[in-house]
Amino acid sequence: MNTWDQNLRRVIIALDFPEASEANAFLARWEKSEKPFVKVGMQLFYAAGPRWVSHLVEEGYPVFLDVKLHDIPHTVAGGVRSLARLGVEWITLHASGGIRMMEAAKEAAETSTNQKAPRLLAVTQLTSTDQQMMNHELGIPGTVQERVLAYAQLAKQAGMAGVVCSGWEATKIKSRVDSTLITVTPGIRLAGQDQGDQKRVMTPEQAVQSGADYLVVGRSITQAKNPVAMYESITRSIGQDQ
Ligand code: C5P
């Protein structure tokens, strides 16, 4: 079962820019079209700050705030309470923080003073971790896929709206954990394109066929000659018209 909000575009552009000015210049290309769903990660959030994010929301951009929170439950709840005021759609946190941390975050989001509570997405096992590192450096037994499914299960128990996972795990999360968990998948590359530093990539079509509800696309769009045309073409390729 696919779980996406009809009001949100399924292709999310990762605004991986070092400064607000660069992100603004990039977004100016969308002046005449519908505002895309954008992801603001740590780099841009720390550089541009919460006011810039609020401004983006006021301008009509749906924002996915990918700040991957992880701390004691009380502190994460406080962080979510502050971030919830920005009016963003989604905020990420690490499932490895445990059920209590995720529940505290959820309660903070739902009791936020903002009219619209942000939805929380749990990061499962980072794609930069391979099995060797997980088993021998972090001391976590089992395969990466088992870990991802276990974290997805924790996220479900804690009432998270969804998870961030690779396209390779989306199907199993939907079939074995919960078909209604939103699956958000990075690591998207177009057919024939350079993989860059991403190890396990999928095309947009493959990711959607594998159960990804939303696709996070960074460089394939931000470094394209015509980013708007590239965004629209990816959007069309997964059957969502502009
Ligand atoms: O440029 P590219 O399409 O590889 O960008 C992918 C985006 O998704 C980046 O912002 C990256 O930080 C994020 N991401 C990822 N893998 C994860 C979690 C997030 O690539 N496991």
C-alpha cells in the first residue's frame, strides 16, 4: 500500500547548499511554477537558521526538515517543540534513540503551538553503515537489513508517521512491518547517471515500484543544466503530473 498525501509532491528536492543565498538562487527558478517539496538538511539549517526556514514555509514551500535528532527523550522533545513552530511538514529523528525518545518527540509535536503538527520520520540504519562496520565497530549483530526492519518496527511502535530507508528495504518494511508507514527513499539516480558517493542506488521508477512513497533527489536535480525540467521529468516518470 502506498501512503502519500495528495497535497504533497512525491519528489523531494534535497537543498544541499552551504548558504541560504545559494538555495534562494536555486529556488528562484521555480518562480513561475508550483513550489516543490524541499528537504533542508543539517548543513543548510545550521547555516541559514530557523527564520529562513519559516520564511520558506511562508512562501509556500512544503519543507522536510532533515535534522536527524538523537538525544535523551526530554531534550529531543524540547528540540521538536522549537522546530514545530516553523510550520514544516516533516522532521527526522534516529530510531536508534529508542521508543521513549520517539514517543516524547511525538507528544511534543502534537502539543505544539503551531496549528499544523509536523509529522515525524525515523531514520533507520544510515546507508553509510555497512555490515562489517555495524557488527565489528558498533557491536550490533545481524545483517543491515534485519537492523533496518527492527528499527522500522520500533518506529511503528512509537507511532512515527514513517521511515527513511533505501529503496531496497521499502518493500520489506511495507510487507513485514506496516504497509501504512510512509517510506522516504534517497539514493536516487537516473539511468546511466554517475552514482557519486551513493552505494546502493535506484532509478525513480524502480524506487516507486519497490514501495517508496516519496523520493529524495539531490544532485540529479540541483546539478542539472535545467533543474526545473529535470524535476518535472522525474515527477512525470513516476506517474505524478506536474
Ligand atoms: O545528491 P543525492 O541525491 O545523493 O542526495 C540525497 C540526499 O538524501 C542528501 O541530502 C543526503 O544527505 C540524504 N540522505 C541519503 N541517505 C540517507 C539519508 C539521507 O542520501 N540514508
